[in-house]
Amino acid sequence: MSLYDPERDRVRIAGRWLRWAVPWIALPLLVGVFVSANVDLRSLPFVGPERMSAVLFLDGQAYFGHLDDSGENGTLVLRDVYYFKNSTGSVTGLPVGLVRRGTEAHDPADGMRINRERILAVERVGPASAVAQAIDVERLLLHASPAISLNRSTVAGAAALAAQRVAAEHDIARAWVAAVDQLRKVNDLVLPVSKAQADAITQQAIADLRTVRRNALGAADADAYVRATDPLLESQSFANEPGVLLAPDLDALVARATQFYAQVGDAAAKQLTEPKATPTPAPSPKP
């Protein structure tokens, strides 16, 4: 008869205790890892949408991107960064425009390191906000694919892109109307050129402004689109439409068109307001 009793085997007893105890020990450890790493469960795959943060500085500037706040030193890192620029007086009707960081002269890379002492607040960017929508459209324009990450990025669909492009078209149209109105105001002045000369200069300038508008539209689409859209823009002013925060590339397109409008208008105004040089009579020959 064997004296071995499995129920009294110390190894078996220890194994049963470990099977019971390990889950209760591992769970607090896992929670501690997530807490110490500042991991937001809503940012995990299949759990929630993209987690984008707004970092508000003491000087009033705001930056938007993916925040890495490990809590290990006096700085934090912001990646995939966007920020506001001053757009007061622009045809968008908004005081700010959105810029994608990375186009600066020093070609910044590998995130933006921020001193905590400069930060006023850190907030969550709503996925349906104007900032998030503009960034999503910019990613689509850049043909960016959502990365496999704990904080996955979102890319806009065709409907969001169409809405942004319509807003950009209307901004281009408003800038065109403003440039033509400015030409007409110059024509209301007492000019040093004849009426016929003023009309010819003005009509040529308006034709040049139309060329700028067509080129701005054609920067993104085919000729058929330009031929269909351009007449619609000239027949309306879109003056009462609310402003839309554009994706950075679309905002830059509107800004370039506005700049070219100004150049054409300034050249025409110079022709209209500069007096024509009076030819000096040649001296009479002496005998």
C-alpha cells in the first residue's frame, strides 16, 4: 500500500494557490502599468475614436496633436502637430486659420517637445469639432493612411472633403468680388487718364482676375470642373455665409489666390492713377 497522498502533496497545493492568486496579483499590476503610462483606454484600438489633444500655452497659442505625456520629466511631446495662425481680415471670415507643422524652414521632425511651465491647460479635441474635421480632410489631401497605433488617426471621407472644397471655392469667390469692388472704387476717383483708357485698364484687370480664379480652381481638379464651377462663382458673392475652418492645404490655396488678386489690383490701380508722362518738346535747332 502506497503512503503517497496527492491531497497532501506540497507541490500540488502550491500550484492550486498560485492558480488562484496570480489573476488577483496580475490585475493590479496591469492597472498600475496603464496608470503610470497615462494610457487613455478610449484611445486603444476598437475601444474609441482618435484621441487628439489641444495644448494651450500661457501666451495664448494653441497646438493640436497626439500627446505623449509620460510624466517622467519636465517636458511632454506632441506629434502630428497643427496650430493656429492669425487670419484676421481674411476672406474666410474667421480670425484664425489652421497650419500643419512641418512646413517651417527648419523642417521639424520627431514631434514637438514642450516645456510644462509654458502650458496653461491640456484639453481633449472633440472628433466632430471644426479643428478635427479640418485635420481629417488634410490627411485625406495628403493621402495619409491611418497608422496602426494605440492612438489611431482618422481620415476624412469624400463628403467631408466635398464640403471643405465648396467652402474654399466660396472663399475664392469672395476674394474675387472684393478685388473687383476695389477696382470700381478706384474708377470713382478723378483719374489722370481718359474714360476710355480707364475702361480698358479695368476690363483687362478683371479678365486677369478671372484667370487667377480659374487657376485657383484648376489647382485641384480637371478642366471640366473649372468650366462648370467658375461661372457659378462669378454670379454670387457668398457674403452672408458663415466661415469654415479649412484644411491647411485648402487654406493656403485661398491665401495664394487672394495674394494674386491683390497683385493684379495693385498693378491696375497704378496704371489708373499715375499721370501719363507729357513728352518734352525737342529744342529748336539753332541757325
